[in-house]
Amino acid sequence: MATELHETIFVAKQERHKNLFLNYKNLNIFPVELLKDEGLLFLERLYMKRNSLTCLPDNLAQKLPNLIELYLHSNNIVIIPEAIGNLARLQSLDLSDNALQLLCPDIGRLRALRHLRLSNNRLNYLPPEIGDLQELETLDVAMNQLMSLPDRLHRCVSLQNLTADHNLLGRVPRQLCWLPRLNQLSMAANQLTFLPLDLGRSRELQFVFVDNNVELEGLPSYLYNKVIGCSGCGLSLGGMEGAAGEASGEASGEASGEALMGLPAEVKVIGSKADGVVPLEELAMRTLHRFYRHWPAGEDGLGLLPPIALPKSLLDLLQFPVGHCHRCSQAMFTIIYPKRFPLRDTALAGVHRRTTVSFVAYCCSSRCLQNFDLQG
């Protein structure tokens, strides 16, 4: 095996191969032949899947400077070196099915990276520097131990496919609703209790899978005309009791606080159709937001924070409102007027059977609440 490996690498060097296949070679360490002398300057794609590697060399970028794709699926890699960030041309990195416990912040220096696959590892944290990957199109972090996703992920403006199934996620950052190209979002089998109010507002987002989040009882009404997966949602004890209550005669429609679990902490009031006036605090925030919208945009396309003497938490809220009215698109900050439509009462009832979820329209006023039509 060693002789065969040596010959394969020797030929690759002599003939200046752009692709090198070292899959299934029973490698315990990174081959020193790849790192000798000037390395493989012409190599663009390196396949080392299904080996037993535990680490990567610090001089990888120095010896393989033109790598575009690096496939390390199914090894035993525990940590990747900080020098990984020196692979300036790298576009695809596959570290799925390893033993990664930590992802170094230098991953954010891979500015050409388009595809990052980290599924089936032991990660419980993603560095915020992932948000610096503005060319990233695919991010797969399924089957890890993540309890949250970085808020800065919204800076990955090219992101199209985000997969985070089988983690410990309790929430989805509402900043993800600002991703302009996100087409598919998959967060099945987590611990979600609510989804961002604006999820699905973007026309680009067409596929949302949240199956088997048993405490998730509400889907934003924006998702009604999307391709969704929600099997196993709302099947916790509380959700089943709620479904039994509805079946016994409770009318759908205006939703109470008890019927809506886990709303964003910023929501202080749940309005009703009987309310005649929007609270003063909410009106003030909406006025400030209109001022903020006309402020010059930053490098990421979002508005720069205006010089207003407000706490950081409120300034953050101005930049990323809790949601936008599902009828008129008015930004909302501290109060919502929700209207619930049990899925079983919609045209999708025959498509989604093992679920008790409802579509929820989040409105900005009692007028919008009364006039909202799910199928209108």
C-alpha cells in the first residue's frame, strides 16, 4: 500500500495532475510525500475520503496553494489548523463524518469558499466569522450538537442552501430572513418552539423543512405557498392537548398568548381585534424605523445605525425588526396581532397528516388582523 501511494503521488507530481484521488487508502497521517519540496503546485482537487486521518498539517496551504476543492469526508479529524485560512482559492471543503469538536475562526478567511459541509461531527458552536464567507452558497451542519447559529450568518449574502437538521437548536435567528438568495432551509429534528415571523417573506425561499420539532406549533403564514415539511410538529403533550381542545369546538382565528409558544422576547404585547390604538412605544419604534430606513446603507447592504441615543438592544431591534405585518408589511417591534389558521382546516390538510401545527398571520394592527385572508 505504501509503495502504491508513493507511486501515485510521484506520478501526480511528474505529470502535474490537477486531481488526486487518495480515498480508501487507510491513511493515519497526512502523506509526507504531498508536502515534500515544493509540494503539488498544480493540484486543484484532493480527495481523501474514508481514511483515518486525525489532523491536517500546518503547511497545507504552503504546499498545496492552488487547492480549489478538498474532500475529507469520513476520517477522524478532531481539529483543523488555523492555517486552513491560507487556502485562498478554496471553494469547496467537505469535513463531514469526522470528530470535529471545534471550528477555528480562521475559517472566515476562506473568502472564495462556496460549499462548506460539516455534518455528523461533534460541534456545539460555530464561530461568528462564518459570516465573513460572502461567497458561501451551501452550508451543511446537520447532526452536530449546536444550540444556536451565529447571528452574523445573515452576512453570507450568497447562501442558498442551509441544512442544520438533528441539532439542539431552540431558535432560528431572525436575521436569516434577510438572506437575499436563501432558497432552502432545513432544520428538522431540533428543539424549535417558534420560527421567525418573517420566515418565508423572501420570494427566493421556497423550501422549508422543520419536521419533528415536537414543540413547534405555529408556522408563519408566509410559508403557506411554499414547499414545507412539518411532519411530527406540534405533537408534544401540550400540542396534543391544544389540538384536542380545538377539535372539541374551539374556533380558529385570533390567537391567544397561550396558543403561541416561544415568541421573541422583544414582543411585550399580543394585540387583539378589539384593540383600537397601537401602544405609544410601538408607534415610537415605527417612527424611528422610518427614519432609519432612509439612513445610508453599509457595505453589507443594510442601513448603518443612525446616531440616536438609544440602548444597543433597541438599536439592534431597529436594524432587525421582530417582523413585518403579513398583510401590509409594516415593521413590528413590541406588539403583534396574531391570527391562527389550523393546517387541518386548509387545503394542505391532505398533504400533511402527522402534525397539529397552525399557520399564523402576524399583523401590525387590529384592522390588518380582521382583513387578513390566508388564501387571498
